[in-house]
Amino acid sequence: MLNRSGAPLNLRYKAYSATGIAASCGVAIAILGLPGILASLIFMPLVILLIILPSGQQPDVPAIMTKDKRGLIVGCLSRFIDEIRHPTVAMIVEIDDYQQLEEVYGRESLESALTFTQCVIQEHLTEADVTIHLDGSRFMSALAPQAPHEHEAMLNTCTRIQQALSNVPFMTELPVQLTASIGFAASNMLERPTAEGLMRASFSALSEARRKAPNAVRAFSEAMLSRQASLQKITKDAKRAFEQGEIFAYFQPQLNLDDGTLSGFEALTRWHHPERGIISPADFLPALEQAGLMQKLGDTMIKQALQALTFWDKSGLNVPQIGVNFSTIELRNPHLVDRIAMHLDVSNIAPHRLVIEVLETVIADDAGDDIIGNLAALAELGCGIDLDDFGTGYASITNIRRFSVGRIKIDRSFVAGVDTDSEQRNMVAAILTMADRLGVQTLAEGVETRGEKDALHALGCHDVQGFQIARPMPVQETVEWATAYFQRSHAPAHFPKRAG
């Protein structure tokens, strides 16, 4: 076992203990004679046991203690905090994607990996530290006061634990590498440290680490509490927002550059908060994910997107398709395809009019079989697949084919200044050439000026979307916008005979 600075401890403690017992036996023989020899015969096996005991082995926790793991850690932290000279630390290690690993590889395959994880943690701590297995995916450690407690040293310890976990395929039956999110809190970071307060602080740090998973490490700070309090309030409000109908879709138009016609809309999530007004997805999506509401959000967006297509059809506005964004959590849902097929059937909308937008980072990060299967099934159903934010995730050409991508959406970072910056123009030209060779359509996102729009047209981009055309708007405003826009641009609005 190593201490947190990397120096061996176990053998040193054994050596001290063995030397002490041997010396005591020698003194007993010299003073007591025959009784001393008999006493030595009793104590010498302890010396041998200390020498042969495997390095790193910790005594078993008594059965009565294992019944209350939380109580054990609280007790250790309380004792450590009383040693006020130096700070103590509470640390939580959580295996990333544990539930998914269990579903794929089974509980039995994970058992040896769990044992391995606890051994890894213990090997990177001291013998005075205490580590327990809290539940299926979490391990908690109470770190004894050690002078001095350095933030950087603790981060290094966490990093070494994460690196060691990557060796799990070589040590167990689990065929994949493990990653872990780690949160820790030092008692000197709390104004009035208590064992319970230190545990809560470490869980707060873990929550921050999980938001940046996999393999993230976060240390507790007071600022973390205010952020999490705000997030918890938004989470509570979000649950109510669905019931009150405050979360709904806005729609941003997409234009075909060849003939100037409307090529579709993208459905974008908005939250009309009663106190804060319109809230953008960046501010509330983490709260929805934390509350387990992503599936509810997905259902809401699909329903409203298909309702919008029905509204446009009845209004006589020709909208070929609508794009809906799907999160990684949604794309992993085994019931996703069935749900979408049901919504299409109920709405009587042809599948090709619904486009599934997938972030490039999702398929660039080696998507699992569940995501691959869902996207393949959706393509087979007839839905379109758009690769969103292209250029930010380094997706390979193979992945574009593998995921049946029909259109790539060029990220705004490439579009900005394409009319004035030759490097930007060359970059976009290269993307368009690749897409053309692959037979994939293209759409440029974030077009904000007429110069950018004209430059993209000249380069051969098919579709554009951005503030230069229109900002996202409620569905009720889309028909009025289309009438005004196409009259102003003298382009055909494509209003067939009104239904009914």
C-alpha cells in the first residue's frame, strides 16, 4: 500500500511491529528465564504472521459495522476531524455508466471489477484511511489527517486512481476499461466542519464531476453550493413546467439556396418561465437531465413538431420536413423507435418529413450499439438523419456512412466570416466537396449576414439557417413570417391550395 505521496507504508509498519515484538521476547527471556521462553513461544507466531501477511491487506470490517456503512464513515470522519491539527478529506469514487455496464455485461462480470476498484482505491491511500463500498457504483473513503493536505496532491491521487482503473480488462473478466468520476471535500474548506457536512460536501463535488463525466474530478468549494442550489430550484420548477405547459418548441426556418424556397424548420426547445421569461436550453437542459426528464422533453418536442407540420399543412404552407434534436440519453433509449413510430402514426405524418438531428460529438465518441441500432432503425423507418454541429466532433467519413447521415449541418464556427476570411472559405469548401463526393446534403448554421449567405451559395452549400433569415419563433408566427419574407425576397413561398 502507498501513502498519498507515493511512499511505501505497509512494510515499514510491519517492520516496526515485528522488531518491537522480537525485542520484547528477548527481554522476557533474559529477565524471566524459563517462563520467558514459554511466553516467547506464544508471541513469536505473531512476528511470523506480520512478516508473511500480504502487502496491502486490510483487516475485515466487523459484520456489525457493515450493516451501517454510512455510520462507519461518519464515525471515522468525526474521529479524524477531532485531530484538528491537520484537515481530513472525504472522497467518493463512482464508476461511470455503471447501469449500462451491468445491462450489457451482467452483474457477475462486474463483481470482480468492483473488488478490483476497491483494491485500486486502497492501494493509493494510506493504511489509516478507510474505504467502503457504498452501493453498486460508489465507493467512499475517509482520509486520515495528513500533513500537509495539498489540493494538488489530492488531485494527483484521484488521477492515479482513474489511470489504474483502466487496467481492469487485464485483471478481471470485464472486457472494457473502467472510468470513474471522483468528488472530494477537505475539512478546511468548510467553515464549521462536521462529519455529516463533509459527506454532503463530497457528494456535491461528485455531482459536479458527474456533469463532466467520464473520468472527471472535482473538489468541493462554497461556490459549488450556490450553483447546485440554483440547479435544484430549476429542476423543481422544470417538473412543474411540463404540467403547466411552459416548455414548448420554437421553430427556425431553413432555406434552399438554389431556388430560395423553404426547405424545412428546426424545432428548438424553449422554456417560458413565469418569473425569468424565456430560458434557453443551455440554462435548463442540465436540470432536466438531472431530474430524469429528458424522455419527457423528447416526447414533448416530437408531439409539437408533428403538430406544427399538421398546422402548416392546414395553413397551406409547404414545409417539406422538420428537424428535432435528440440527446445521447434519448438515443440510447430502447423504446425510442417505437415511440417515434407511434407519434408519426397518430399524427398521420410521413416518416420522411421528420428529421432526427444528432450531434457530431455523439457519433465521434464511438457510440454504443444501442445508439447505432436506434439510428439504423429510424433510417429504415424513413426518417432523415442530420449530423448537427459538423466540424466540432471529428466524425470520420466511415461514421457518416455508418449512421445513414443524409445531411451535415456545418457549425457556425466555420460559417462566421466565410465571405471575408479566405481560410474559413477554404475550410467550408473542403467540407462541401467531401459531402458532394459522399452524396450528402449540406446546411450551414448560424448565417447572420447577407455576405455569408451569398458566399455559401457560391461555394455550393444547399441550405442555410440563421438570424439572417429569421430567429426562432412560435408556430403561430411562422405563416405570417413566411408570407412577409417571400414577398420581400420575391422568391416563391409555395403556398398550395389551402386544405379545407
